[in-house]
Amino acid sequence: MPRETTAARRCRAERVLATLARSYPDAATELEFGTPFELLIATILSAQATDVSVNAATPALFKAYPDACRLAQATARRIEPFIRTIGLFRTKAKNIVAAAKQLVDCHGGEVPDDFDALLALPGVGRKTANVVASNAFGRPGIAVDTHVGRLARRLKFSRHDDPDKVERDLEALFPIDRWTFLHHALILHGRRVCHARGPACQACGLAADCPTASGASGRPRR
């Protein structure tokens, strides 16, 4: 099979984006939040956990600790019971308290509208910073989680496992004003159709533009 040219890959990316827009026109984060602070904490908690589990835990947490100033005064041990049902809860309890303290010490208790400042917070990597920057402040960003990374590789838009490299590959293919929509739509598609195991290729609207879509056997091509 001839190697795909950059121009052909860009055309295929346009078709994929159009299909995603038809399939998920209202794609948005499924984390429930009311303020940038709540989104920041929820996103830190969502690492290696489901949004459902985070959404179940955060109402009680935010009722007890509604802002950075209150959370900064807590100890990790006091936070643990609120998030015990979430994976890695002990580490995450330490991180969100430390992040709250840094918000108070460095940003007047407010979540900064600055990507590098977000990255400097405990427990925050590029994925979390992109989620907060895009959803709380409207800054374009591609948050690469396991779903986005998996779909980027299956669609042959990236060959990398490193999320930072996947992010750069996707940024090079898609228009900046669609970056935020793209990552939300890919996450939804990964959750609902293109599963890690047993992807539903026969029911996938992207199959015609996916080099790894399965044939009649139902098995994804490598």
C-alpha cells in the first residue's frame, strides 16, 4: 500500500472532523463543574478514573471545600473520605490540597488563565491544563487522554504513545478553532464506539476514513 501523503492525510482529517461534527455536535466535557476551581479539581481527580466516579464524589467535596482557600486549609487525610471511591485517591488528595495551597499563595486563590501557570500546579500535566484552559477559559487545546491517543493511532494521525507528541501531531492536522471540539468528540467516540477492546467498527461512522477499521471479520486491521 503506498505511503499516505501529507495532503491526503489532511483531506482525510477534514472528513473525520466533519463526521465527528455530525455525530457529536454538542461534544463537551462530561465532568460536572460550576467554576474553574471545580473543573481543575475534578480534572485532577479524573486521571485514571471515570468521569462518572468523579461526578459522584465531587458534590460532597465541593460542598465542604467550595474554593481554593477552604481546600488549602485541609489536610490530605481529611480529603480522602470524600474521594475514596476514585482510583489513586491518596495521591490525588495530596495533589489537590497542594494545588489549592499554590493557588492561594501564587494566584490569590483563583485558577490562573495561563497555560504555563496551570502546568506548574501539583497534579497538573498537559492533559489537565488543556482541559481547564479550553473549558474554563475558552483557550484552544487538545487534551490527550487514553481515548484520544488510541483513536489518533488507529486513525494513523499519530504513531506515538507519548501524549505530548500525539498532541503536536493532531495540532498540525486540525484547525486551531476546532481543537477543543476535536478532543471532546474523540473522547466520546472512544467511549461509545472505538473501544480499547472490541471496537465497533461495523457501526463506526469513521470506518471509511480509518486505516485500521475492521472488515467483515470484525477484527481491526493492524
